[in-house]
Amino acid sequence: MNVIRRRGWEIPERLATPEHYFFNRRAFIAGGASTLALAPGLASAQRVADLAKLSDPTADLYPAKRNAKYTLDRPITDEKINTHYNNFYEFNSSKDVAEQAQALRIRPWTIKIDGMVEKPQEVGIDDLIRKMTLEERTYRHRCVEAWSMAIAWTGFPFAKLLDFARPLGSAKYVRMETFMDKSVAPGQRQPWYPWPYIEGLTMAEAANELTFLATGAYGHPIAKQMGAPLRLAVPWKYGFKSIKSVVRFTFTDKRPKGLWEALQSSEYGFWANVNPKVPHPRWSQATEELIGTGERRPTLLFNGYGEYVADIYKNLQNERLWA
Ligand code: MTE
């Protein structure tokens, strides 16, 4: 993500991002993925994966059977690269959050389901996971910062959560919320971000067959820095929509405002569908860098998933679908 300090009348002062963050980001973009080769901590990837397995009471469910329907046009990104190149602003605003994110306590972990539902409820993550049938899916992930990865997620379709949550017919959106705990997440002590991290989907998006809740990746429980114990994966949207470490699903008739939209709505909107022809206000979205390979490829409309999702947006031409 990349939010710069705007003039006073464009964004409230308390929401502006300090300059050092912006300049760090620019330095990273200039350096490109070659900086990864120098990243400290890559050697500890195995340790992170081992920790994920050890501390997770559902570890016996992995690896889950792969769903062969969702194929890739590129190799899966190396796990060592993926687990050391993350956006998790609750911990810090660099890509190097793996070590800090280990402070997150992921058990016990309770998911709250409320708002426009037949019956509000709370469910422990292990009970929820065991009610679902886990499957593996390979998806592409396109960050708004113009880099991409390919990941083997494990989890269950969001549609199964809808069956469990029983939203009312009048619900139009689902609002998702990340944990809030300043004692473990130093980023949450930074008051210029409107914590907690929020994201939202329409009910049609939530019910789409691609919309996935990941509990694992690379054949084992998901690493903390990737959003343990439960994160969203919506591969046709820019990565910021795929909220990590979710604690709450609220069904509502009001469009939720995500953290990035609250910070800078001119650049990070509600829809955030991938479109190579619509540049971000400060950079092109035409191509993407495949992290870990140095390769640059053209970006595809809806990140290549149009056959699954384009219909959702047929009658929404007046919306800012591409930001
Ligand atoms: N969710 C939370 N709670 N906090 C974050 O900072 N970053 C988002 C998204 N979900 C983020 C988040 C962004 S910008 C991206 S690109 C993806 O997570 C990154 O996921 P990854 O680190 O697994 O690649």
C-alpha cells in the first residue's frame, strides 16, 4: 500500500501517513524484488512453518485435497519468499513482518457473527474449521502495488460460511474485521491508521464460488504473517481486499468502509477489481512483477478471473469498479 501525505483539505491530518513510510515504500519500489535476495530471515521460513503446524489443533486436516478446477498459468511462489514478503500493517509497514507477527496469539480465537443474521453467534475457530470440508486451491494474488504471487491456499468457500451464518435476505454486505490488540501489534499503536482493519464485500461477491476463506497455505496451517488463523482470498481484486486474521463477520445493509478507503478513498475504493487499463493515480497497473522471479507480466482484467466474476458487475457501470 502506498498512502502519501495529502494537502490538509484532502485528508484529515490525523489520517495522514508519516513521510518516512512513504519514502521507505519508494525505496522498495526502486529496489524491486532483487532486494528480496538480501532479505534477512529467509532461513527461518522452515521454522515459521513448523511453528504453524505445532501450535494448531487442526493440523491433522492438512494437506487437504486440491480442487483441480482452479489452475495457474505460472508456478506457485516459493513458500520462503511468500512468508517473507507480506503486508500486515498491524505489525509494521515494511514487507519484513514475519518475525514480529509471531507475537500474534491465534488460540483461543473466537469468530463473531452478527448484524443481519437469523441469530448472532460466536464460534471458536477450531469448531468452525471442523464444520467445514477443507480443500486446497491455487490462486493468483495481485497487490495494488503491482506485484503478484501464486499461492496454494487451504480453506473453504465463503459460501459455506454463509450457510453457517444464515444472513437475512435484507443483508446487502458483509463487513469483516481483523483482531485488535495493541499489546501484540505495534502498528495498531499508530493512531494515524483507523484501526481495526476492515474490509467488505457485497453478498453477491461473498457468495461467488471463487471467494475463499483460507485457514492454511502450502499444505499446512497458515503462517501468522499471512493472516492466521483465518483470512479472505478474493483473487480478482487487489490484495488489500483480502483481509487477514478475521475475528468478526457482520452482515449489514450499509456499505462497509475499509481501512485503506477510510485513509484515501480516491486511491483505494470499495470495489478494487483488477484492471490493467485503469492506472492507480500514482502508477500504472498494466504489468506486475512476479515476486521472487524478477519476471514482469501483463496484468489481466479481473486478474484473469473474469469468467467467474464479471457478471456480478454487469449493471454497475457507474461505480468505481477499478479502484
Ligand atoms: N489484512 C490486514 N489485517 N492487515 C494488512 O495490512 N494487508 C493487505 C491484505 N490484508 C493487510 C491485510 C494487503 S495490502 C495485501 S497485498 C495482502 O493482505 C497481503 O497478503 P500476504 O502478505 O499474504 O501476501
